[in-house]
Amino acid sequence: MTKSNLDAIVMENLDPGFCEEVSLMPGGANIKKCYACGTCAAGCPVTSIDEDYNCRSIIRKVLYGMREEVLKSPEIWLCVMCYRCYARCPQQVNFTDIMRALRHLSVKGGFAPEAMLAKEDEFDRKAHMVRRDLVKLAVAGKKKPASSKAAAVKPKKSKA
């Protein structure tokens, strides 16, 4: 179930210094230049597979000062740090580095789930291994095997 974009924003819960704090972190300088064009979301590989993930929405929440909502959100951990959003952004909002800053603030503020943090390195390592293997297959001009077991068992066709 997707969360409504029409949820009420409670003014008392906003932190007007949050955006400034993020903008002062490495890579965050251009966050205030975002005008919500959606180019980041349109090119994001995570957005293409997860309809609930919206990097543009995260930026807007930072700009509004929604510190706790952003730092508690599992969405800040979904970014794959590919820099596609930054490469396409007409305002050079460095979303990837902003996500890194948000993760840092989440851990520092005690908002990050301990169970997830313990597995974060494992998640990244496995994701990079899958990507590496797929890139090697593509470079070699091979098709992706249905499964590693199937590839190992499948006999090669002989040229007759």
C-alpha cells in the first residue's frame, strides 16, 4: 500500500535548521536549488523497481524540515549510490551525497534500525557481486543464466 502524498504536515514537528544542516555537509550545497522537476526520480533505478521510493519526495521533506520523518525512513537506505540522479539533475543537486549525509545523520541521531545496520555491509556486498557478475556476462556477450545451478548443469551444445 503506498503512502499518500497528501498527509498533513504538522508545523510544530518541522525543524527549520534541518535543510541548512544537510546543505553544509559534503555534497549537500545545492539542495536548496531543487525545484522538484522529477528528473532524479525519472532516472533512478530504485524508483523503476519500487513504486514507493521517490527520491524527489525525500528532497522535498528535507527542504520542509521534516527531520524525524526523513531520518526514520527506510527509504534513505534504498539509494544504490549510482549518481544517475546527479548526472541528470539540471540544478546539480547531488542527491547521492545527500543520501549519504542523511544516513550519517540517521545513525548519529539514533534513528537507524540496529538490525538493518548490522546487515548493511552484507547487503551492499551482495548487490555489488550480482552487478559485477551481470556486467561480466554482458561484456562477454553471454545471456544471464536462469540460475547458477542451471548454468553449471546445462550441457554445452556441440557444433555438428
